[in-house]
Amino acid sequence: MAVAMASAANCGVYFSSNTNKLNFPVFDFKNHSWSAAFVTTPPNILEKRSVRLSFSMMGIIPRATSSATAVESDGSLQDTDTVPTPKVIIDQDSDPDATVVEITFGDRLGALLDTMNALKNLGLNVSKANVYLDSSGKHNKFAITKASTGRKVEDPELLEAIRLTIINNLLEYHPESSSQLAMGATFGVEPPKEKVDVDIATHIRVGDDGPDRSLLYVETADRPGLLVDLVKIITDINITVESGEFDTEGLLAKAKFHVSYKGKAIIRPLQQVLANSLRYFLRRPTTEEASF
């Protein structure tokens, strides 16, 4: 992402009871020194903090109203023997001016107008970029910018709210996706039949990506707030997240970040510190039980 992504952490991020004109809670930032953008001045690593996103996220994600436009009426929602794997990709790399979101759920997705409206309720401009088909199904792409600035989304908490809003609508209009998504255990009607072993599912790699930045790849069990958590851990050790992509793929989350340290690629010892910090944090039972 051309900005920093984030998840729950100890930086003093709270949900305020204040509301804006759209009548949904807004984020209240307290006692933190880092910018909520991907390109950010990292915080003082010695500063003790314990940020937690409280995931009664249903309170900040507007639910779309029922509409015939939510799904196609061509029978594509009929149960089949194999439910496809839902995928949500948040891409900050491919477009310098907009956040690109891609949603795939086999051939079961319709026009997604309700999802677009729900995203607009977050203060976003949303336009349908394109739709294409391949062997994995129909891919729906959206270009998203902040309505207030016309620029791409750079706020980690807002990026996570976008992700959860999309997943929330998937669960509402396609309840059969509940058992296929990790979020089904929190927000859906049916939890996943399998539970992912975080120790086995977590893979972290850091490598060079030119002289001025490195490439960080993280794969782990998905959960609410994960996007915010990852960026928080990275920036807490004074590493800058320049851009990246965050994929929700069924029960797993896959993140790719371009990162740097003081404008240069990360040296090997710091790469190891970064990998160990992420691995330690991700193997904790839940975000809410972690504190720094």
C-alpha cells in the first residue's frame, strides 16, 4: 500500500462515541506519535503502549440494507457441493491515486451495489473499475478514494474498516461464505469447520527489493484487526511501510509490504528482528490479550 496498514495495538487507538454526519462512530486517536498513513514517521520504540481495537466492529461497519441489487437473480446462489473460497484484496501498489479493492467468490457475486453503498457510508468515493472472469471465478474491482481529499486511503484503521465492511456484506448476502471465512466465527451464522493452527499457518519472509527498500511477506491465520496489528508491529521498531497489498483468502491473510529503514533497504540483523517480532506477536492467542 502506498500507506501504512494497521491492526489492533498499544498506540492509544480508541473508538470514539462521537459520530459524524453519516451517523457512525469515528476513530479517536489518543497519545500516539505515529501517523496513520503507510509512509509515516515511526514511533519511539521505547515508548510503552498498549493499543487495542475493540472489535465490536459491527458497531463501526454499516450494514447494507436489503436490496435486490445485492446479488444476481440467475440462480448463481443455489447451494453447490463446493463453496468457493472468498477472497478480498486491498491493493495499494497498482494505482498511485486510488486504493484498489478486488472481491472474488466464484460466480456467486452480483453487482455488489450494496457493498459499494456501504463503503460510501465510510466517507469514500467508490467506482467500479472492471469485472473479469478466469478459472477462479468473477473478479470485481473497485477504485476507492477518500471523499474529503480525492486521494487514496492511507489510514490503517480505515483500510481495516473497508476490509471488514466488505466481509460483513459477504456474510450478510452470501451466508454460505460464513464457514469459509475466519470472520465467520465472529460475525457469521456458521463458524469455520476447521480451526487454523497459527504456528503452522504463519510464514514470514524478508528479502531485498532494491537498494532503497525491502519486501516483507506475511501469511497467517486471519482475524479482525490483523491489518492494523501488522503495521503497528512494523512501525514500532522504526521501520517504514511504504506500500503493499493485503489479501483475505478464506481462513488466511496474506500481506506483502514494501518496507525501509531510514530510506534504505533493511539490513540482515534488522530483518531478523522484524521477523521475530511479527512471529512472536502473531502466535499470541488474540489481539485483545496482547499488550506492549
